Amino acid sequence: MSGYTMNFRVLEKYTDMFLGGVSITLKVCVGSLVIGFFLGAILAIMKQSKSKLARGIAIVWVDVLRNTPFLVQLFFFYYGLPQLGIYVDPLVVGIVALGINSSAPNCEVIRSGLMAVKTGYYETSTALGYSKFQTFLYVVMPIALRLSFKPLTSNFVNLVLTSSVTYGITLMEIMGVAKTVSARSNRPFEIYLILLVSYCAFTYFVSFVAKAIDRRIHINL
Amino acid sequence: MNVFDYSAYALFKWSDMRMILNATLLTIRVTLLSLAIGTALGLILGLIRCAKNRGLASLPLIIMEPLRNSPLIVQLFLVYYGLPSVGIRFDAYTAAILTLSLNTAAFFAVLVQSSIQSIPRAQWEAGYALGHNKVSVYIRVIAMQAFRLLIPQAITLYISQLQCSSLVSLVSLMDLTKAGQIVAQKTLLPFLVFGIVAAIYYIVSFPLARLSEYLERRTGFNY
């Protein structure tokens, strides 16, 4: 411990690099949030469907994603796609892989939301003359999404934390920038400390906002 | 090269497979060791979280919150690359075990706390009414029931920590993921190699996942 004084000043000249990293991290998070949400919703519907095939696909999909590490999935796409003749930017690979990865927990959450909608709602909307599809779209799905809002946001927080793994495929998001800057400035301790604190701050911010929104939209069935 | 060019698959030799299997052992060793340490530490932290004294109960949060709200890689890099400049030096293996254990402990503590606190007050009162003292109630009434709730969740946590252990490959430890990366680059067969690697992870964690689901269904009870 002795003899080491922390110096954050030397990092000031790397501010632009860090901001670039933040913007890429945000791109990855937002992009994969959208993909993960819609994919998760589709999978949840598939798991609820009567077709055995659709159910089977959804179950295998979720099982495989949950029981293999994200880093391996990332490498699978990053090194594998060029073999099929598809050359894409690491950013795109990162977004798609993370989106697919987050579809698994989202599926579980949305499905439990769907299951919590009581049969009374189905009967009521049938009585009101809604078709099956209309019932699902206008009655069941809105309720299910309201119920699953809070766990979905905690999945989002997890997604943000996991997004740092995309550094493994040379993506210059905040973690990649931190690695580069720590080599250049020789101040790894300060850099990773800042990173740790900022991730915590961001996580708290997201959960705070999520709680505030959830209080407004929450319904008791 | 073409994926459908099957002659290329001859590039994948038995020695490559052996390398992957050896690396699997390291992954398992790192995971088991860090889970053991993490569970013990997490149990202590979780019990402190349940203390009556508010100040004492919030003490573990100082260490738990940063661990739960930041990415594991950042923690790993802080320990492995950051701490040496403060004068604390670990080799990659120790750094990996240390970080993974602390991370596991933080999450395990939450599980311990929530399962103890989900035991209704009436169970405590019943214990006292039967003439148990505080320690005795804790051990014979509360811990037994909390344990049942804890197991399935703990297994889920263990599975996710197994997946997280793949991140130690980023501090140049020769774990399953790292071996996969090396072999994939050598043989130029990424689909095959990462498929095998993913399958190994899957084989280890899938039965555990099903066990956890089964236990959760069996141990769920209403008061």
C-alpha cells in the first residue's frame, strides 16, 4: 500500500476515448435490448403455444443459451460467421449475440407474466366479441408486460453488465478502452476503480428509474 | 474455407481434444474452489445481513453492492491488473479464484438473507413457545426450512458462476474457453471447436439446471 498515490489527473487527456467507449457501450446495450426483448417475447409466446414444435424450439433455445457462457457464444459467432462467408463488424456481432443471449431470461420473465393473467380476462374478452388474436394483443399482452416490467429491467441491468464481455471480440466499448488506456497510462488501478464505480452508478440509476416507472404502471391482479 | 468441406475436419486432432479436456479440468477446479469459498463467505455475510441491529446488518452491503452491480470482468481486471500497482500482486490463478469467490459470496449472501427472511414470524414464535432458545430456534426451526428454499436457488447461482468462470480466460488462464479459442485459431474450425466447448459447458450445467427446477417444484410449500 505504501508509496502509491492515486492520480486521476493523468487520465483527463483520455476523456474523448472514454466517451467513445461509452457511446459504443450504449449502442450495444440499446441494440441488444431491443433484439432481446422482441426475441424474448416471441419465445415466450412459442412456449405457451399448442404446437409441440414451437414449444420444443423455444425450450431448446432457452436451455442452450442459459447453459453456455456468453463469451463462448460470442466467439462462436465472431469466429464462425466469416467461415460462412459473412463478414460483419464486431459491433454488429456483439449486438446480435448479446440480444440473443438476453432473449433467454426475457423469455422466462415474459412467460411468467403471461401465465399470471387469469382466465377471467380471456372469458371477458371473448364475451366482448374479441377474437383470439385481439384478446392476446389488446388484453393479455399489455397486462403481462406490465407485470413483467420490473424483472425485465433487472434483466436489462444484467445485460448492461454483460455487455462488458464484448470487449473479448476486440470491440472498443468502455471495457476495451479501459484496457487500452491502462496500458498507455500505466494507471490500471484508477481506471478500473472508476469503471467499477460508474457501472454501479449506472445500475443504481436504472433501478431507481425502473422502480419509479413500475410504481406507476403496476397492477394487482 | 468452406464449412461443408469435410476433409478440413481432419485438422482437428486428438491432441486438440486432449487440450480442451485438460482445460475443462481447470475450469472445473476454478469453479469448485471459488464456489466453496464463496458459499462459506456468503453464508457469513448473509447471516450478518439478518442481524437485528440495523447498523450491523447493513455492514456487508459495503462489499456486496459493488460486487453485485459491476461486471465481473471489471472486478477481475481490478484485482489482476489494478492491485499490483498498489503493491498487492496475485498470479492469474489466485486473482481468478479470489474474484470469483467474492462475487459468488455477494450473490449467495442475498440468497441466504432472502430465504431466512421468508420464513414467517410464526415459526420463530412457535419455536420459542416450545421452549427453544434463540440459537436452538435458529438451527432447528429456521435454518432447516430456509435451507430447503435455498438449495434450488443456490444451484442456479452455481450454474451461472460456472458460465462466469469463462471470463478468467481473459486474464490468460488456460481454461475451457481459452483452450477453445486457441484450438479454433489453430485448426480454423471455429464452429466445430466452439460447438464442442459449448457442449461441454452444457453437459456440466444442464443436469444441474434440471435438478434445480425439480427441487424448486418439490420444496415449494405454503404455510
